[in-house]
Amino acid sequence: MTQIALVIVDVPTMQTNTPYSYLIPTTLQHQLQPGMRITVPFGRGDRRVQGFVWAIQEATADTQLDDLKTIDSVMDLTPVINAELMSLADWLAQTTYAFTITCLQTMLPNVLKAKYEKWVTPLPTLSTEKRQAVFGNQTRLLWDDHLSTEQLHDLLQLSRQHDIEISYAVKNQARVKTVTMVQANETPEALATAKAGLRKTATKQASLLDYLISHDAPIKQRDLEQQLNVSASILKTAEQNGWVKRTAQEVYRDPFQSAVIKTKPLTLNADQERAVSAITSATNQQDAKTFLLEGVTGSGKTEVYLQAIANTLEHGKNALMLVPEISLTPQIVGRVRGRFGKQVAVLHSGLSVGERFDEWRRINRGEARVVVGARSAVFAPLNNLGVIIVDEEHEASYKQDDNPRYHARDVAIWRSHYHSCPVVLGSATPSLESRARAQKQVYQLLNLPHRVNHQQLPDVSIIDMTEELRHHKESNFSSELLSAITTRLNRGEQSLLMLNRRGYSSFVMCRDCGFVVPCPNCDISLTLHMDTKTMKCHYCGHEEPIPRVCPNCRGHHIRYYGTGTQKVEAELHELLPDARIIRMDVDTTRRKGAHERLLKQFGDHQADILLGTQMIAKGLDFPDVTLVGVLNADTSLGLPDFRASERTFQLLTQVSGRAGRADKPGQVFIQTYNPDHYAIQLAKRQDYEQFFVKEMRLRHRGNYPPYFYAVKLTASDLDERKAATAMISIVRQLKATLSANVIILGPTPGAVARINNRYYYQLVIKYKHEPALNQALFTILGQAQKQSRGGLQIAIDRNPMSFM
């Protein structure tokens, strides 16, 4: 029977979730599989586009074969997207209001999205005649457009028989790394004869022959050169003489910056024991339970994770562990590697393209059984999962900003059901959504209410900065906090200071006319960065020199207002000239490996103070940190967003938990202009349960999540009128379609109305149960594609992390 392929095509201007039917050419019949990438002719001009084989069907008597276009070529010998990820892409497209092709591309490893070369290599199982027929005298074939359909047919057949291997080499990026190996090419007797014929002055060649006579195992050329103190030219001469053969051997790039010390499982307390027992029982029984592991900071959640993973590996299954951002991965990965060694792979944006390529290959080949990574690692091609862990599950960074706008927590739960394995959501301050589900027993709650070393939670003091300014000159440091830092310096202990704003100051203003230097592309002021002597926009990246003269009135009275981590660092150097300070923010961690390097320096006591943004607030564990200072607790509290109090409570609780984690007691100072706010008062006591009750009451009163679901729609255009008109039209369309129970807020301009010269308007839909909503939103999505040709962009965000 003739086969037909259903293909999801990648057409940027007009995407669809409906696959197109293509005729499979005779030479490729019964060779293609779902998940392979192919090229197909598309549209009236038959332009070549990439597509994914979605399904294979047999043609029926009614099929009009003459009406079908034929597949042009095959891009892969084997599927690059497996059956699980194809099902996941389908689910993602439906739940995130995205197109299937976008979801597939999101899951595809970056190395396969780049420009690359594909090489086909014969395996030892391939017969000599077939090797000669397909490869001729070549040791491998380049997979490109020059392959004939007959060659494609042969290669696909050999692939199915496991007689060939395909490898990817990304041009100028992720090439397979190789080292040159040297091995004797003659018998010891022949080498001894060669040595006897050397001139007496050829001492280097004699030394090399002596080594080859007594060693027949391959050795790296670099190691051999160092060991014998011989040059590459000596080895080249030896190869020309037939004494040695040199071969290229593939090696993995090691993304880990430092070695780790092997660790053993710790003794668990009763609460940890109960948690581990519940998780391992679900793994062993293949029960897709969702556990919410709620534990105070320092309660030993990581040890629970490690022992749950150990049980998973013992049962022949694999494990996936997510962390919210790469600043956490050095310490977490260190602990996981210390327990499980080379079985661990890491995936995050801090790796080079080559390192990510090698780590993905290790996972895909089944060589790595534990994967630790940030948000996108949730798509790691791990088979036979036994447990999935989402650490710091409340973090907003688990939500993807661009299409498909997925939440890694939701994807983790979907994968747990696919693999019939438990998922563990861990946090000292769970999201209200997760805690509410545990309250309703949708999730099983596991509690760790005490620190593992019986150490008390740190003593927390709230400093009213309004009172402080009445009695002391303006400063980023209250007298109490400064005194506490000095005490730690005298004791040789360490301090951690958090300010959730990078840069030197938040804006620059002319004192003569009040002019604030704006970004030319966005409706927001530029931030001063003193290290580069520039003004930067943190939205679009615009950068310009610091003005010496006011652009508005030509005055010379330019003043810096607000504060950032650079300015705080400068003030610290002035107040405490002997203190050694490490600053950790986006600006100091741009370089590869910077997170690990800075944290290692601090852990090795090369600094007394770690100053940073919220990236230092969670997950870090340094035994000599006895003081934590929050310089301004109001940064996130003042945002016009319904999650502002929740985020403030979570951030303060998390950063407070960095103090006093070992034998020495900890102390925390929280500086604020809102000392009586319930989020700050309850964070002082680390009283999550009371915060949950209080915040849920307010959410219920305001019809906010988790009592209501929410969808945010955003329209943007270079022309503000078009963006506003489009959003007004969408509101009318929704009101005509949806029930009266739905709450629609807006349309309104975005919190930052213009970003990178695009104007933003938005609306928010709140609902409990609305059967007509999905179809209405997909209709809007389809209409938006036609409008996008004129520059209008419509974004749909289900369960947004922010309404701003």
C-alpha cells in the first residue's frame, strides 16, 4: 500500500495545528517514522519548508494521490522528537494557546535548531559489501542535499537495522570534540629493529620507540608529548615511518567547573523519613502522585530529594530535578554530583552551546540518569522516569515568557502521569495555588516544620527606615544593620546583603528642570551603571553615555536618584574599607561560569560580604553566614500586582533562611518603609500558614487566583492606535461569546506602555468555569495571524504570573 505522511509544517506567516497530507516517495516508503524532520514543498510557489512527520497513514481507494504533493527530502535518520514529547506538544498547544510547530521547536535541542552538518558513519555490524556500496572508500558520509533518493533509502534501511550511526556537528558552534590518540602500529620486535637502526643522536625517537615497545594501549598525544618531552613533529615522523597510528577519539566537554567530594546519605529525622517513605513508595508502586514538600528554610529538603533519587536509580529508573535559575545550580549540582557522580547531567543557559550539545547527547543516549537543570530541562529526553522534583516550585522563573507560555510545574505533572511516577514540588513558601491544591487533597502535603540541626530560625528585626531617616543622615544602611555587619567582620563571620535592584541608581534627573533621562524606545527611565559609565534600559537594551549637560535645559546640575547594587557596593567600600565584597547581579554574572566562580570565592572565605539581587535569596547554604540584611523590603511590595504581597513574603522568608544554617545563630535585619504590612510581619516569624490564611481571604474577596482562573491578552503594535483598537475589538468579541459569569478587566495600556517602540494594551479574563472560552481564544489566535502581517501582535497568557 502507498503511504501518506501527515506533516506539521513550519510556516512562520501562517501556522496551523492541522497537519498536511504528503505523499511519501517510493524510495522512502516504510522508512519514515513520526518525529522525523523532513522538507516539503508548500504553497503555490512550492517553496521548501521544514516539517515534522506527525503520523503515517496507508492510502485508501478514495485517496486522490494526484492531488498530493510529495515529500522532498528527509532531514533525520531517526526521530528527533519521541512519542512522549509529541503527545506533550499536542497538549501544550491546546493549553497554552500556541501552535504545535512552536511547541515542537521549543522541545528540540538547540543544537538541532542551529546550522549543522550531519555525518553518517558505518558500524562494525555493516557487511563489507554493503559498506563499499554505500560508503565507497569514505569512512563516513556527509548528510546533505547531494544525497540521492536511492542513497536516502539505503541509509534509512541501514538505520533501522542499527548498522550505521548519525552524529551532528554544528558549524562554528557545537562540533563534536575530539582528542588525538596515539598507538603503536608495529609489533614490539619490529619497533626494536627500528630502534637499532637509529642514529645515536636520535634520542627523542629512541625514547618514543622504547615507550611503544612496552605500551600497546592508546594514549592521548598531549599526554605522550608531556610524558616523554617529545614534540608533535617527532610523532609525525613516527607516523610517516609506520611506527604509530594516530586517530581522533570523541570526548565529552565537561560543563562542571570543579571536582566534587563524594558524599554519603545523611541520617534523616522523623519528618524527613516520612517524606522520603511517601515518595519512594509512590515511585515503587508507579503512582503518579503530586507531593507538596513544605519545609522551613534549612529543614533538609535537598536530602529528601537525594534519597528519593537514590531509590529511583536502585529501581532502574531515571530522575529529573528542576531548579528555578542558574544561580542555584552550582551548589545544587555539586550536592547531586557528590551523591551520584557521573550519572548526573546538567542543562541550563549558562553552558556553552557545545556543552549543552554534549549533555543532551549523554541524556539521549541513556548515559546520564539524573538531569538537573532550569526551566527548559523539563523537556529533557529522559525515558523511564521514576521521580520528578521541582525545587522552589513557587518561583516565577518557571513560567516561560514567550510562546508557548508554559509553566514547568504543569509540564512536570503531565510527564509524571505519562511515566506513572511521582512529582515532588518543594518550597519553604509554596505558591498559593499549590498550597490550595494540597488543602483540597489534590496534592499530598508533606511537612518539614523544623531545621535539621535543631538550630533555631534566625532572629529577625524589622527596621523602620522612616524613623531611621529622622535621626540619621540618608544612607542605604540603618545604624543597627551597619553595626551588625561590623560585628561579623570582627568575628570573621560572613554577611549576605540583598537589594533587588541592579545598577548604580534607578534614574538620573536634572535638578534645574526636573528632566529624567528616558529610554528612546520604551516608556521608562534609563538606569545608571557606573562601572561602564553608561545609562542602560533593562527592557530593550538601549545604552548611551551618562549626560554631562541636561538635554532639556542645558543645565549642569545632574543628580543620581534611587539606588542599585553598584551604588550600595560603593557605599560599603566607603563605610567599611577593609571589608571584602562580592557583588552578584545580572551585570557581574554575564560571563560563562560566573555564578559558580563567585559563589566558590564566597564559600572559600575570599569575601566577607555577598551583595546581590534576589538571585542570592534562595537555595544557597554557607555555614559561616550569620547575618542577612534586606536593604529595601518594599521593592516588590509596591508593584501594582495581585501577587505583590505573596512575592514579598516569599522573598523575605527565603533570604532570611540563608542565615544561621550551621552551628552559629543567625540574625536578619529587614529595612522597610512599611513595617506594619502583614507580609513583612509574617515573614519575620516565617509563619507561612498564617500568611496563607490571610492572603487567601484577600484573594477570595478580590476574585483572584486560586479562586479564579485567569487569562491575559496583550496586543502590541508600532502604531498605538492600532493596538488599542484591536484590544477594544477583542473585548467586544469576548463579551458577545462568553457568559455573564466571566469578569473582564480592561482594556488598559500595559504597565510599561511602550517597549522597544511597540505600544502595549492588555485585558485580563477571570473565570471559574467557562466552556466557550477555549474556542473563543483560538478564534482570536487565528484572526491574529492574518493581522500579524501588518505588524499587530496578539499574545495569550494562560494563568499569568503577573497582571502587569
